[in-house]
Amino acid sequence: MEKTLRVNPKKVKILAALRGIYTNEELAHRAGITQRTLSNIMSGKGARLDTVASLAGALSCHPFDILMADGFPSPHMDAPAIPA
């Protein structure tokens, strides 16, 4: 039995936008996964480690950056930046 991992869809959307990826179709293509797989991931279903790694590669981040850790709050990626 293979363990599945949960991805934080909000983090994925933020990182994709920062990388200029605005559609799930483009993100799936860059990650080398099907749109259906991406849809499943974004709806909260689990994903295999290799799929998470492919998605992270397309987003130019580490897989840990997009994973959800049960029992721990997500970092506030959408918090306003501190003015310089």
C-alpha cells in the first residue's frame, strides 16, 4: 500500500501565479501530469510522492513547500509584505 500525501491547493495557486502559470491546464502540462490528476490534488485527494515532486518541480519549489501537515497550521503565504 502506497502512502499518499495531501497538497495545499492555496499554496499551489499562489506559487503558480508567482511563476506566471494561470491555468490548471498549463500547470498540469508543465508538471507532466494529467488535468484530472491535478484536479484531484486540488480538491484535496491524496497524491503519490512522485506526483508531488513533479508538481513542485513545475512550481520551482521544494515538495515540502506545497504539502499539508496534519495538526499544524499553514504558514500565511498571503500575508501582506512588510513595507521597505
